[in-house]
Amino acid sequence: MKGNEALAEAAIQAGCTRFFGYPITPQTELAAYMAKRLPKIGGVFLQAESEVSAINMLQGAGAAGVRAMTSSSSPGISLKAEGISYMAGADVPGLIINVQRGGPGLGGIQPSQADYWQATKAPGHGDFHILVFAPNSVQEMVDLVSHAFDLSDNYRVPAMILADGLLGQMMEPVEIKSSDEKVELPKKQWATCGHNNEREHNIVNSLFLQANELERVVRERFERYKVIEENETMCEKYMTDDADYIVVAFGATARVAKAAVKDARAKGIKIGLVRPITLWPFPKEELKEVAVNAKSFLCVEMNMGQMVEDVKLAIDCSRPVEFFGRTGGVIPTPAEVLEQIVKLSGGEQ
Amino acid sequence: MAVVFKKPNALTDKPTHYCPGCTHGIVHRLVAECIDELGIEGKAIGVAPVGCAVMAYDYFSCDMIQAPHGRAPAIATGVKRSLPDSFVFTYQGDGDLAAIGTAETIHAAARGENITIIFINNAIYGMTGGQMAPTTLPSQVTQTSPYGRNVNEVGYPIKMCEMLSTLDGATYLERVSVDCVKNVNATKRAIKKAFQTQIDGKGFSLVEVISTCPTNWGLSPNAALDWLRDNMIPYYPLGVYKDSTSDKEEK
Ligand SMILES: Cc1ncc(C[n+]2csc(CCOP(=O)(O)OP(=O)(O)O)c2C)c(N)n1
Ligand code: SF4
């Protein structure tokens, strides 16, 4: 199944019944799939007039208490920034998919990871985080969709799947858990779905004019973030136990990096791979652990090195962190990465 | 003792923050009376704008959402498409609806979204201190048109009802005013008709209420009402701009 379509089907199986989007390459197939499937199962597919509207429709659906998503690619995610900030500020859950392409500006339509900073640091204005998942295969995209929905609902924090054009367009066999039973969604006592004259009115709101009050609300949210960091960080470690050198890569790039790590091992270089699966929360502890025995690190990304600073901070700059990346939509090859690994190991074999 | 006048149930006990003589309060009351009379508070979800009415979420007793500036129709769309049996209305100012949210307004109308918009046209940005709005009249002095709105430089006001009436998706559009008792009564009838349009599943309805902003117009409440009658109503004629309630099928 194609990555984009698998994301869509996985969302439906996770109980997502509302989709709001605006056309953009390379996420097109996702919306097309939703347009075909959702009306057949009593759901709603709606093509909005812009990404700005789409994210606000998502906020409306999320506030109403239903499971809903939007998908886009980089330039469209910039337009969603306002809505994401409002959702975060009003604790409205929802899933946002970014099938990244090259930037800045209109950039290109080839795969990229150049929205790492946007996703992890500044998905909108204000003091907040969103959950960011970086799958590296079609199967993992599928698995993370329902997980992302669940966490988003449980913690009332918007979630993002940070995919890229490579994963979106990739064909791979997948297993999608499907059941004929309706997904049991958690009860949302806070939702604005009509009080039915049975309770006080609910308000979904991000405005707090009293500075002390806003501070209290933000601090409360950051307490929740702490719980998320402690419990929901995900990462894959590959051959790190005896590794002198560590490659850090996420998403599609991690596949290339893993191939290069295997080749380097065949040459006798003691190298391992750490692959963050959640980009926020970032796997700081895992990196700190491998830094104990490792001599140096190499970040491999499809951008100009946006994750490097997070790796440096995670290991308290205790080891050198080198970088190799391609950008603009160019995909690094295993041979290129291997060359960097050999350089990193000082030609040791 | 017989109660002859009381606060509608659809309004909370919170005192509003509106300036003395501001017509926002009148329109809030009319909206609440209509909600009461139609018995829809329990299934109503209101969407508050960014503007002076931002805190409407504290004033209406139904469930409320506070939208980003101009995005209320998109939020309302998300709610209504999720809960088709609910009753969804937005309450928006002219900057919110006719400047930053123009796209959201037009496309909600074009889609025939089964929601109701209460549009407060006071020809100015109230909350931010009286800047020029898309509905500011030619020659009208505001903070950002200190020499009067020069139409040769900044163009002409937008007449929303007229513009929206060209859209097949819009079902009910009416422009009203709250400057006198007769018009206040007419406004209530218009809001009720718009709400009924939604209840009947007939699609998009909008009521534009010509309103005052005494504070930023720099006029006393009474003088503001005179100014409204002398200047706004001639430019924004009152009336029903679209009524296809009898041709539209139930959604
Ligand atoms: C994105 C964004 N831009 C600007 C503002 C500042 N702002 C707050 S209220 C407002 C104008 C509201 O005017 P209007 O919609 O006419 O409503 P009124 O206050 O007159 O009732 C503006 C520009 C904002 N909150 N958000
Ligand atoms: S600033 Fe104007 S619109 Fe706002 S509450 Fe005061 S009088 Fe009303």
C-alpha cells in the first residue's frame, strides 16, 4: 500500500471520522483516499478553502469531541501554525500530518525533513509543545497513527506525524488492524457538544487576560508535558551496545543510515544507530546512555542539520556531534553516509 | 409579583464588559431571547470572535468556543460537520468577518454550511481602539484614517450582504439595525428567522446588524445612534438580501 493511503486507512481504523484538508503535493493521495472512503462510513471529508480554514475546522471537530485529522505538506503547515497554537492553547486534541517537501518558500516537491525545527520548536506562537512522531516505514506510519490519536486525546495535546515525500509515496506491504466494531473513544467531559440542559456550559478557549491566570494555565500544561516526556518518548537503538560511534537519524533518512551502519559494521567499524521515533518528546535519556561509551556522533538528516543541537544538548556536548545531510529534496545514499562514517572513525577498520 | 421582564436563560449572570451605550449588549440579548424561545440552548454551540465580543463565551449559557481572529465560520463548520444535529452560530465583528476572515465567511456561505452568523457591523475595529475597518464609511475618521477614509487610496467599504447574496449557497441574508425599538424588534425577527433556517436544515444564514461603537466613534450613545441613522443606514440599506428558504431542500 502507498504510504499516504496507508496513513488514511490507519486513521479510519483508529476511529477518525472527519477529515479537513487542502490539496498539496506530496500528500495528495491521502486526501483523495479520505474523499472516497469517509462518506461510505458515515464520516465527513471536506476540502477547505485554505489550510488556515482546514486547521480551524479540525479545531471545531476536536472541540466537538470527535476524532478528526488534517493533512498537508510544508507550505500548508506554515498556514496551520495559527490554528495549531490555538488548539494547544485550548487543549483541543487532533492529528496533523505533514508529508514534508523541500523549503523554504514554495521550495520543491521532493522529500525533505526541513520542517524539523517548525514541528519541534515552533509549530505556532506561544509557550507550547505538540507531540511529534517520525515514522520510518509505511507500517510504522500506520502503527503511529492510532497511537498519536490516543495520546492526543489522553493528554489533550495536538499530535503531528512528521512524514516526508519519500514515505508518503513509498509502496510497502502493511498490516492495518481492522475491526468491525466501532472504536471506543475516551469520554470527553470538556467537549463543546451541547450541554443538553444537563450540565454547566463548556468553554473551549485560549484567552486568559490576567497574566497570573495565563501563567497558571501554561504551567499546568507544562506539568502534563513532563509526564509525556517521562512516559511517551520512543526511540529505536540499533547495534549501540558496543558502539564507539553513533549515527542519529529519524524518519526515511534512518533507513539510509541503517543500511550504511550495516555496511560499516561489515568493515569492522563499531557503529550503532539511534533513531528518535518521537521528535518531541526527544529521546534525551537514550542518547545520554549511549554517549557513555561512544566517542562521537553523526547526525544524518535531509536538511541542513536541524536536529544537531538537540543531540548536543541531550549529551551535554560531552562528545563531538558531526553532521551530514542533503537538502532541497535530495535523498542521501548509503554510500555517502558510509563515507562519512569511515571519516568519523578516523579510517579505523 | 408577576415578572414582566427578565434576563433570558441563554445569558449567564456575568456582567458584560461592553462600554456604556454599546449595541453589542442589545444584540446579545436578542440572540439569547431567540435561543430561549426556540428551546435550543441545550444543543447550541456558539463561536466567539476576536474583537470586542471575544468574551461572549462567558455571556452565553450554551457551550462556547473562542475562535482565532476571522476563523469562526471554519470552527463552526468543523463543529456542525461533526454534530449535524447541533445548533451552531458565530458572533463576529466587521474586522473579524469582512477583513481577516473574508475567505472563511465567503466559503462557508458558498458551501451552504448549515450555520448562522450574527455579524456586527459598527464600521470600526472596536477592541483595538478604533482603527479603519473594511466597513468604515468613505471620509470616516478613524485612528488609521485620521484624515478620513480616502477611497482613492484605500478603496471602498465592503457590503457583505450584497456580496454574499450572489452566492447560490447562501439561504438567508438580512441587514438590520438596533438604533430604535422598531428596528430592535425587526432584528429579533431576523435572528429568529435565521436560526429557524438552520433548524430546518436549509443552510447558511447571516444577519448583519448595523451597530454603534460610541467609544471609538467619539460620540455619546445617543449621538452615535443619530450618526448611525444619518450615515450608516444610507450606505448599508436595511432589508432582506436573500431568502431562498422556500426553495431549499432540507439538508
Ligand atoms: C491574527 C490577529 N491579528 C490581529 C489581532 C488584533 N485584533 C484584536 S480585535 C481586532 C479587531 C476587531 O474588530 P471587529 O472585528 O470589527 O470587532 P469589534 O471589536 O469592533 O467588535 C484586531 C485587529 C488579533 N487578535 N489576531
Ligand atoms: S469599543 Fe466600541 S464596540 Fe467595543 S464595547 Fe466599546 S463601544 Fe462597544
